Amino acid sequence: MLADILITILLIASTFYMTIVLLRFLLQLARADFYNPISQFVVKATNPPLRPLRRFIPGWGGIDGASLVLAIIIQAITFFLILIALNGGIPAINPITLLVWAVLNVLDLIVKIYFWSVIAIVVVSWIAPASGHPAIQLVAQITEPVMRPVRNIMPSMGGLDLSPIIVFLILNVVSVVIDHMKLAAGLGSIGLGM
């Protein structure tokens, strides 16, 4: 019972911080407004561990590699600690397997962030289309890189934007592919429904 409680706490805490780290990655990818108060929080919360990583992992073409590496490291450590809690000691696991699990889970979290961000934008467009709230502006900026290519392909429907439906389809397909890759990598074998 104590191991289950510790695993739950570990999963919640690591997923929360990984989400913040991945938001920083997505904010830089989208070239979002870094003067937004929420962006400032994300930068301040992620700067301490990212600063030393940036010495070894520079950015490349607007992609913040250090943030991705940090998220993968956090996920790998989380999986290792979970395996310790489940096995009652240090597990005999291949580091490559641990790395593959971490990469797949980080990719899955990125897809989930995009999925829920697109839902938020659709709901806000119905409820408060002209809202200037910093969170809404930031979510709109994050989703723009995945929405813009679909909008460019989709014909105009007289003011009705159907691109979120196509984006949902694409994100669901990617999510199914990642889930199958996780099963093939043996991630389901540790007994966690991630």
C-alpha cells in the first residue's frame, strides 16, 4: 500500500513538472509571447535545471533541445524509481529500454498537451471569443503550429473553422501509434496505465 501511494505521488509530481518543462519547449517552438505572466512562471520554474543542461545541449533552429532532454531525464528517473518501489530494490533493466520508455512517454505527453490545448481553444471560441486573458492567448499561441498547416490546406467554410476536427483526428492517430509503440517496448509490463 505504501509503495502504491509513493508511486502515485511520484507520478503526479513528475508529470506536473514535465508538463511545465514541455510547455517551455512548446512555447519556444511556437515563438510565443515570453512576456506573458504564465510564460514568465514557466521560465522561472524551469531555469534552474535547464541552465546547466544548456551548456551541453544548445538550441537548434528554434527547437529547445535542453527542455526535451530534461523531460526525458525526469521521465527516465521516474520510471527507475517506480521500478525500485515495485521490485523492492534496484531492478535489472536495460538503460536503453528505460530511455525508450521515457521518450515514448514524453511524446505521449506532448500529444496530450496539444489535444487539451485545442479543446480549450475550441471551447473558449464558443464561450468568450474575444477574451484577452493571458492563459487563453498563450494556449492559442501554443496550438498555432499544429493548427496553421491544417488551416492552410482546408478550404474556407464561410467563417466556420473545421481545422480542429482534422487536428483531433491527427492527434488521435498519433496517440494510438504511440500507445502501440509503448506496448511493443514493454511499457505495459510494469503494471502502470500510462
